[in-house]
Amino acid sequence: MSPETWQRVKEIFAEASERPEAERDAFVRQAAGDGEIEREVLRLLRLSDGAEERLAEVNPQAGMLQSAADQHAFYAGEVLARRYEIRRFIAQGGMGEVYEAEDLEQGHPVAIKTVRGELATQDHVFWLKREVETARRIQHPNVCRVFDLVETQSSWDRPPGLSAPIVFLTMELLAGETLAEKLRREGAMSERQALPLLRQMVAALAAAHQAGVVHRDFKSGNVMIVPRTGGPPRVVITDFGLARQVPPDSRATASTWSPATIATFGTPAYMAPEQIRGDRVGPPADIYALGVVLYEMLTGELPYPEDSPLAMAVKKMRERPIAPETLAPALRRTWSAAMYRCLEADPEKRFADVREILTHLETRNPRHLWWRLLGRRHGGKLKLAGAAVALAAVAALALWLWPPEPGTEAVADWQEGVYNLQAGEPVEAVRRLERALAQHRLPAVAHAYLALAWNEAGFADRARGELNRALYKPLQPEADRLFARAVQLQLAGQRDGALALLERRATASPQPAALADLALLEDQLGRPEAEPHWKQITVKSPNHPAAHFRLAMAYVEENRWKEAEREFVLAETYYGAAGDAEMVRSVSAHRGFAHIQHGDIEQARNDLPSLLGFAPRPPGSGFGPCERSVTLMAGEADNFALPFDPIPYVNPDLANSSDWPGLSHLKQFDEPRDDQDLFVSLILPPLHFCAGYVELHIRKGISGYQNDALVYGAAPKLASRATLWVDAPDVSERLLTLEIPPEVLLDVQRAQVGKKITSLDFTIGDDTTIDYIKLTLVY
């Protein structure tokens, strides 16, 4: 474990120790963001809760062997059935414990799953043998292989009194984490992230059903995510035929079961109603469980609150699940419809085949509402020609009012664009939302979000044009119509009126998305209600990155550094899980600059190296593997300079303060230059670049809008030309002059560089509203 990792372990351990015991595990899983850190913190917490005292009470004559035996069934080095040597304990499962072992005969590692003593009866072992033989019929890469069921005594080298009959299963050893662990660590997934995993789960269940095997205890804890080099992770379903604790022909009913009995027969949160009733089950039970897992993946929650097993059983048979759209507002109707159908209480109403779920999700057909409209027309015969005309007219209207379901990529960009807007990054939001709308016809409210982003970025004309596309489309949901009207008022400068509409919308539609839109405007107006609203959003939607980010910034202003650090970490984690590398950097930048503002330069040194850290380039990009960024903040004298201490901007392994001979350095060259232009030269430490390019981002502020100079992004139009000059190390050779024309939407300007660079010079037109330049050297 590296010193940095150990430092993080200690920080999380200290915070967790101050929390009530019931909240510790959940907090650690959220704060750690890393499996190694999570395991170490949880281990330390167990020790701090009295493990030392318990170990002190162990019989000293038994020594370490007795201690291990008290905690687990086997100890490292123990040999079972003269064949399987225990390497380590892995986890505690519903049926027993799981270990890593070495098969001494075959010479390869295996997983061993024990069968608890009360379950190892003669009848149950006989039934398990039959189920293992059945499970072996499933030959599929997404199904964990089961090798054998072993009955034996404890190993010959155990001390007298510790030997006992044991039953265990040997199976494929998988290196990875369960889907449940991944969701606890990273939160809910986007549709784009969930679909590749879902495809593999469907393939595994389909193979099992074709072989006549029903899982009966399918859940996120029985889905392993195994990393693969150079490709997507492998999904492996475990415990086929092994999680059942009673023969499938048992006729027990829910009325005769205790809560403990229900939990023994499966996992109540994932069990189909027919399982709870004690009916004979088939593939529909697995389809129901897959619906629960899919719901969990996309919302981060279970469809029914985790009440007692009996209460949950009643709800499943009588009530619909919590609407997934309330937890994941960007969720497409196609996905929520698939969940609802999987979770039907009547098995006959679910998908007939598990593969139909993918067919439903991946076939993007228009909504079929118009078929229902035609079916409701008045009785009586219509002429064929009239019916055809009516059909065509209604179909055309339906396709305009209810466009085909948008693709996964478009929905992901839409959601990330809204998050970026709510985090105060309107230019990045414009980029995301425009890309989403270019891919597919999204609901009209997406145009309202884009209009707000254009307005925040300083393009009122573009904003008004985009808003018109949202205001005049009929049959919009009331919440969408209120949001579009609120955006219209904001464009007109009537922010108080907009605030009233957003408050009304959040009251009528208590979804995290509506509350976030309200909190954003409250933040901009300096309203104290913003902070509790962001806090409320993190409770309702724990994987909302913008809410964690805004809450962190609020805590910074209040000097609540401990809470701010936690929220910064969560924001980085959830932006990282969504693949938004720029926002991860932005969060890191805000955290580091907040420390600078409060005079904590040492802490800023720890936070800011990631700004200049190495980031992989996509394969086949034609450039080298790394990038390095420098941000120049606006100075007081209408030029650009680094802050007083430039070290946080420099990787400490490559440079120190002596490498920066000056913060402002003028050079005289023959190129004509307007005397009104602003000019600055940044002297870099000696760095080597090969076959790379320079990216120049210029951020321009807006009159009346408090632009944040610390957020990365592209730029709106420039008032006048800008020039980037790149010089050779000895400042005797100009490598390139990059002219950036005015009146363009500057995104990224690139220029090839093939020599070592130590000096980068800028001239910016005389426009005092420019806030910063971001320079990225890619090499």
C-alpha cells in the first residue's frame, strides 16, 4: 500500500470512527472509492470495535490456530480432502464461507464454498449433488463453472476437538468484485454503462434456461465483474443451483414462514412473488430478479424498501415498485418499461424469454400510443381510403409528438450536460447537450436546458432561438412546461419570477432533477436555501455529482473542510464513474484553489498535481500518450500571470520554483502587433515534447454573470483576435504563430509541435472580460 493510500485510509477511518456504528459501513463504501481502501478501513473498524479483547480471550494453548478456527471454518495452509490447500478467506455467503484454495492435483487455484453445518443433512447433500450435476450442463463463459461437491472430515492436521464433518463445493475462482460491491462503491450506472453488463447477464441466464436450470437466487451479489486486459469486463453469474436451501418441490407458503425462513430460501429483495408464495418456479422468477438488478443498476436503489421480508412480500404482490424515473430522471421510457414488465407480479405478464429484454431495449421503435388511439375510435365501418388517410395522419402526429426513443449515447450526453450546467460549467454543458440533440430528437425540455446553457455562456441570441423549440411544443408534461417558462424569465432578466416557478415545480414534482434546477438558481442568487436543497438531493440521489460538488463548495465557504473533502471525493468519484474526465479535473482544481484562497498551500500541493498529471490518450490518435495542462488566471493589470506560488501548477517531480525565471517576460519579434493587445509570456521548466500539439482554450466572462475562473472549458466568441506564439528553448527561434480569428466559437485550436518547448507566449485582444486561458500540451 502506497503512503498516499495509507493516508487516505487513516482519514476515512478517523471520520468513520466518529459516526454511529450502524452508519459506518455505508459511509466507508461511499467515501473510499477504491476496493483496497474500503477493505482496509473496514478491517481497522472491526479491530477498533473490540477485536483485540476477543482475541485475548482465546485459549492460549491453541494459539493462532484456535484463533483462526474461532473466526472461520478453515485457516490458511489447511488441506481439505488431502487435495485442496486453503490460501485465504474471501467472504461470508448465505450458504457458508468462501475461500481461495489450491487444487494440489490439478495445480490451479479454485474457489471453495462451504455448506453450513445445519444445511449439510443427508437429504440436502443428496439434493445438492443432483443440482451440481444439473449446473454442470451450463457451458457458457458468463456462468461460473462448478467442479465438484466434496464430503469429508476436517483436515488430518487439526488438533483433537476441532475436527468435524464438512461439505463444500469447488468452483471457478474469479478475480474481481461483485456487481453489488461496484454499485456500493460507484453508485448508479448510466444506460450506456449498464447495457454491456446486461447483455452478458441475459446471455448467461438464457444459456441456463435452455439447459433447464433456473437460478432462483439471482441478485447483484451473485454477479461478478471480472476485469479483462484490453477489453470490457467479463460478467460471470455465480451460484447456479446452489443458493437454494430447500428442494424446488417444497409446498411451504408465506403464511407458514417466519422472516428468517424467507431469508433462508433466497434473498427477499430479489425474490419473485411466486417464490414467496411457495409456488413452483421457472425462468420467470429469474426474469423478475433480473428486473430488480436492472432497477438497482440504473437507480442505485431497490424497487421496494428493505422492510421486513414479510412486509416486502406483501408489497410485491399488491403494489407497483417505486417509479425509477423519480430516482433517475434521465432514464428513457424504454428502460423503465422493461423494468416494469420484468417486475410484474403475474409471471405470465413478464417477458416470455429473458432475451426479449434486450430485443425490447435495442429495438428503437416509435411509441405505439397512436395504435391505442385508433383502437378507441367509435364503432362503425369506415371506408378503406378514409381509414388509410386517418391512419397516416395520426401516425405522423404521433411521430412528431412522441418521437422514437433516444439512443443510449444521446441520453448519457443529455444527463451529463445537465450535470455540467448545474455544476456551473455552461460551455461544457452546451457541448454535451448539442451532441445529444444532434444524435436524436429528445423531449422538448432538453432544448430548454440547452437554452439556459447558452444564456449562461453569454449567447443570448442562441439561447432565445433554442428556447422557442421548447416553448411551443404541445402536450408537454407540466414540470417541463414550468421549467421552459422559468428559463424564459431568466433570459429576460426576471430571476425572481423564474425562482417562483422553479419552487412551484419542485413542490409539485419532488424529483432530484427539479430540486437541482431550483438549487442552481438559488446558488446564483445567493439564497441560503441552496445548501439544504443540495444536501437533500444527495440523499435522494446519492450519485448526483453536481450536487456533491455544489455542497462541497458551500462547505468551503463555511470553513467546514472535513465535510467539504468528503463531498469533493464523492463528486470526483461519480464524475469519474460517468467517464467525465474534464469534470474530475474541475473538481480537483476547485478543491486545490480553495485551499490556496484559505492560505493552505501545502494542502494545495497535494490536491493540484492531478492538474498537470499524466492522462492517457485514446489509441490511434496519432499523438503521444500524455498531456499536461497549465491554467493562467487573469491578473490585476489586464494581463495574465500565475499566482504568487506557482508550485501547485507544476508536477513536483519535474519542476520547482527555480525552474520559473519569471512570470512575465516580453520578447521583441518582427511580427506586427497591435499596441492595444495584451501580451504575456509564460516561461516553462524544460520539458520535452515530441510530435504533439498545443491546445489553447480561452474563457470569456459575461457582463452580470459571475464566471468562475477555475473551471475548465471552451470559450465563447472573442472580441478581437488572439495569438499563440511558441518559442524554442533558446528563444532564438519561433516555432509557430497560431492566429485565432475573432467572432468564432473557440473550442480547441491545435498546432503541431516537433521540438522541445520552454516558452509559450500569448497575445490577447484588449477585452477585459476574458477570465483565463487554459493551455494543454499534448505529447
